[in-house]
Amino acid sequence: MNYLQCAVGKWINISLINNSLCKILIKIKMKTKVILFVTLIAVFFTCQNLQAQFKYGLHAGMSLETQAELGQLWNNQEINPGFMVGGLLNYSLGQRLSLQTELNYQEKGIKSKSTLESADIVTLRKFNYLSVPLLVKGTFNSILGLPEKWNVTGFAGPYLGFLTSAKSNTKVGGNTTTTDIDSQAEKQDWGFTFGGGVSRKLNNGGAIIAELRYDMGCNKIDKQSPDIRNKVIGLSIGYCF
């Protein structure tokens, strides 16, 4: 009997402990579910808020480029056509103001002509960059009294460019020679971007944008010609989601 009472007592104690553990685990699970539910709600509303504040898009365009001394648009050299393609991310600070950053693959350079022994020499130097501008953007549709679907914007801010390649193409008569000039080029380019644009909202929530901008380089980009800076005027068309 003593052995049986002892066994029954242990079984009752173990059962009580198990019940207590089950109750604790149930409470923990309930609390975890409540916390998870509250977290999901918070993330949902945060994402909704961020979605309203963030816009992203793609753009591409053509440019007219040259290289000249600081303070000059060009240095009596020919204007060379180039291109730009990239993506943008816009963060709204209100109805009239936003911040915009971009990641662009951009071609910059200069074209020059000379004559040697009655032969025309055309030299085209191309500097390719990954460019990251940070722009303060203002919207003026309400001030100008434009329809709700139309926006007129102006923007300005600094940019930082990272050199990806630099080449020089020299054409003498019908022969063209390409030379890698990475060692002559500075690895970074920085300056300021100024411009403006027009956008039209679409029924699906997106917008078509067209912008005209000017990149004024402030950093030397050629080790052999330290006074030379990049100058670019570009026209781009894009889509903002």
C-alpha cells in the first residue's frame, strides 16, 4: 500500500506539473500570437504609409557632353552626343517637396578635331560612370494652377560619379584606333545637377516623366589636364510607378 500510495502521489504530482506547464505554454503561445498579430498590423500600416511616400521608376535619355574648365560651359571643343539610363527613388516630404536619389549609368566625354599633314584627326574620349545624385525636388502644379494630373517640377543637388571605364578613339582618315585611358582618368567625379521637368499621372497610378537637366562637374577628371571638368546637358524620358 505504501508503494502504491507513493506511486499514485508521484503520478498526481507529475500530472499537476504537466498541467501547469501546459497552461504556461498556452499562455506563451497566446501572447506570441497576439504579439505576432499586432506586429503584422503595424507592418501592414507602415508599408501602406511607405508606399504612399515612396515612388520608384526608370528613365533614359540622350545628352550633349563636353569637358571644360571650371566656370565654362565648353572650351571651344565640339559637343559630343551621349546617353544615360538608370533608376530613381523619390521620397515625398509633402505636397510640394520631395527627395530623389538615382543610380544612373552615364556616358560623358569630349570630341576634338585637329589636322596633321593635311590629314584630319578626330579624337573622341569617353568616360563612363555610375552616377548617384541626391536631389531636392519641388512641385509647382498648384502654384501654376495646372490640372491635378499634371506636375511641373524643379530640382537641384549634388551628384557623385564612379568611373567604370575610360577610352579614347582616334580616327585618322578611315582608320580608327581605340586606347584604354583608365590610368589617366580620376576614379571619381562629383558636381551639381540642376533641372526641371513635366510629369503626367496615369489612371493606373503611375506617371510619365520628361526632364531636362544640366550636370556641372566640379572635380578634375583627367590627371594630365587637371583643369578639365565634365559638362553635360541631358533630356530624359521615364516612367514612375
